[in-house]
Amino acid sequence: MIIDHVFEFCDAQDIATGTLSAASSVLSDDVVDLAATQQDGFFTTVTTTRLGEQAKPMVLVLTVTNEAFVNTASGTVLVELISRVSDASITDSDTIHASKSFATAAAIGTQMVIPLPWDAYNRYLGLYFTAVTGNLTAGNVDAHLVEAGRLTD
């Protein structure tokens, strides 16, 4: 899988941040600015286009880098892709484009792929991780946006 650093939300982020209480949320380490000007690997200035205008489907890939633990027998974590128009201070009341729950017992290396809907995304994208059941006491994840056709590269 080819990963573009511009579309990286987190790299081994501790989503428990000490202890994440049930029904509490934490924002991804990074927020993607879809209108930002970036330098590619060849030092060419490029502007990231809006995802709703992409010619190829995109997916959100989450990889468990440290198993998540909760203080209940079976816990879940909800991840939501959220966008905001005006600035990077994303909240869980902004526009939700995709969401998926995963079991907190997901083994290290487990990948979850969430297809992104063809949609008009706002300028700033971020992820919200919410402990759905129980208090989350550990857990690290990587999260990236990737072209769907690049998952096996």
C-alpha cells in the first residue's frame, strides 16, 4: 500500500490518551487540509484536490499498532471521518462522512478499510475516536487516506 504523508491522520496515535472514558472522544493527531499547497517528492508544488472530485475512489485505512483495551468484556471504538469548513478545530458536531466501529480486542496489525462516499467534503478532514463501551485504557492506531486501487501496491 502506498501511503501519502499529506493524507496521514495519525501514526501510532495513542487513542486512549491515558484513559478515554466511555462515550468520550479524541481527535486524530493530524487534520488534513484539502486546499493546502504541498511539495511532492520532486519538489513540484501541488494543491490537494477535494475528495468529491477525485477520479479514483478513496478509502480510509486504519491499522492497529497496539491492541486497545477497555475495562469491559467486549468494548468497541467508533471512528468517524469528519470535515469542517472554516478551520482545523474539528468537533464531533461537524459533518460526518463515514464511520465504523471496531472491537477493542483487534489484534496488532489488524486493518480496517472504510470506503469513502463520493461527497462534497469541506476543507479540513479529521478523525474522531470514541470509546463506545467502557473506558479505553490503551490502544494505538495508524490512519491514512489511500486510493482504493493502491491497497495492494
